[in-house]
Amino acid sequence: MTDTRGPAAAGEAQSSSPLPGERRPEQPGGPYHPPQAYPAQPAAGGVRRPRTGVRTAPRTRKARLRVAKADPWSVMKVSFLLSIALGICTIVASAVLWMVMDAMGVFSTVGGTISEATGSNEANGFDLQSFLSLPHVLMFTTIIAAIDVVLATALATLAAFIYNLSAGFVGGVELTLAEDE
């Protein structure tokens, strides 16, 4: 390979900085060491020893984000599914509560107290046990759960529309998220 850079002598230092792969002539031919931002300062006692036992606080990354828009369609789907789950939990909880109260004898005791207070016998009086039977309670709870599903879905979707309108005026809700370590 021939040197085509010009008439500069091989021993002279060039005025411009060397290219990334080149070495300056005054550098030894050993491995390349990039320049350091801070020059190494020798420690007073000779070799610097690393500190042990001293913990530095972990650096936590934080990000500030803004919720500018909530998609009403996705809010409606999520609220519908959560309302269905809440309705199923309500039906199961009312069935378990009814079974526990029936096993404890609450309905027979309260029914006897009502018939004594009203002075009526079993034939023409109010029968609490037939009124609060398990099928009646589950049917009433299912109707309430269905109404809850419709109302919660509609209200959450309406809330998404209202949030989008207000976020257009004030910019939305700002959140600061931090990384967990």
C-alpha cells in the first residue's frame, strides 16, 4: 500500500487530528486506549481500593405521562366485562349468605316472631320463609345484577365521553410513573 497523502515526511506530526482508526506517531504501538474524560489522579496512599460496605441509593427512573384521551369503546367493553363479573359475584354471595342464614335458623326465628307479633296463625298470616325462599332471592338478585350491568356500562361510557371533553380543555390527567427495583 502506498502513502498518497502528500509530501509530508514519515516522522513529522500532522496538523490535523488522526482519523478514527489511525494512531498518532508519538503513541506506542500497543492496544488503543480511548481518551478519558477525567485524568486519573493517583491516590495519596498508593493504589486506590474500592469502597466496600457503602451502598449507593439505586437510581429510580421516572416518567411523567398525560392521559389525554380515553377511548369510549374500550371503556365500554372493559366496564361491561367488569360489571358481568361483579354481577356473578353478587349472585354467588347472596346465595351463600342465604344458605348460611337458613342453616342458622334466622328465617324460621324471624318468621315465628312476625306471626306472634301480628297474632296470626300459619293459614292466613305472612309466611316469611316462603317469601324469602332461595329461588325468590336468586331471581331478585339476578334482576338487580342485570340492571347493574346495564347501568354501570352506560355510566362508564358516559364518563369516558365527559373525560375526553374535559381533557380537551385542561389537557388531561398527568401521571408520574416510577420504575420499581
